[in-house]
Amino acid sequence: MFGRRLGVCTALLTALALAAGLAGCGAGDPAQRTPTVGSVPLLPGSRVVEQVRTCDQGSNTYCAIDFVVRNSRYESSDILLRDEGRFLRKNGWSLSHGDTGAQTAANSPGHKLRLTFSTAAGDLQEVDLQLINRPWPIVYALSSSMFDRAAAMSMMLEVGAP
């Protein structure tokens, strides 16, 4: 009788330890670590034409927002990208290098958010070369922007380093 109780207690303690271990390994709600597009200061006249939430369910669970921004006040995506970088810096964000040569990155004040951005042409070229991945709705919106000859940027917003 005593052996059976001890076995049940051991099994229960093992299950609790396993559950606690999993809870500490990123099994939390990724929605709590999902930034919003509204957190990014955008140039006047800019509008988000597409956005997709993507999540990584690995050991460090997080979600990112991929989105496409158009601005009809600009004739060129290159100038839009340059001015957006200046606008971010003016709003307290620090600029840095992106993950690839065509990308620029910015960290929010306090490094709570990280934004990676590129021209529509730059992102589509890197998608084609398989240097980066973007959700299909984003690729389509970038491609449509290019065919419309609209100034557009691809942006990816994620939670910064803890």
C-alpha cells in the first residue's frame, strides 16, 4: 500500500516538474509578445496596405508583424526609405544595419522593438534570391506596388532584445 502511494506521488511530482519546465521554455502566449503596427512612427501620408502576423513557436516564442507601407507623396521608394529612417531617428529610434545588404533596421527607444525595412524592389529581390522569407500576401502587395509604380516599403516589426 505504501509503495503504491509513493509511486503515485512520484508520478505526480514528475508531471508537475515537467509542466513547470515547459512553461519556462517559451510555451507562453505569443500574443503577449506581438508588437503592433501602431507602435511605428510613419511619415505623414503613409498608409499600411497589407499586414501579416507570423509567429515562431521555438524555444523563444515570439510573433512579428510583416507589413507594406505606401506613400503617394513620394515618387521613389528609395527617397521614402531614406526619409522614413530620418523620421524614425527624429522620434528617438536608433538606426542600425539590417540583416541583409538591402535592409535598414531601427531600434525603438529602450530597444523594446526592432524594425527592419527595405524598399519594395530590395525586398522582392532578396525574396527571389531566397535570402529572406516573406508571407505571400506581403510579396503580392510589394509586387502590386511596383507594378503601380507606387513608393512602397516592406517592414517587419518584432519585439526587441529583453
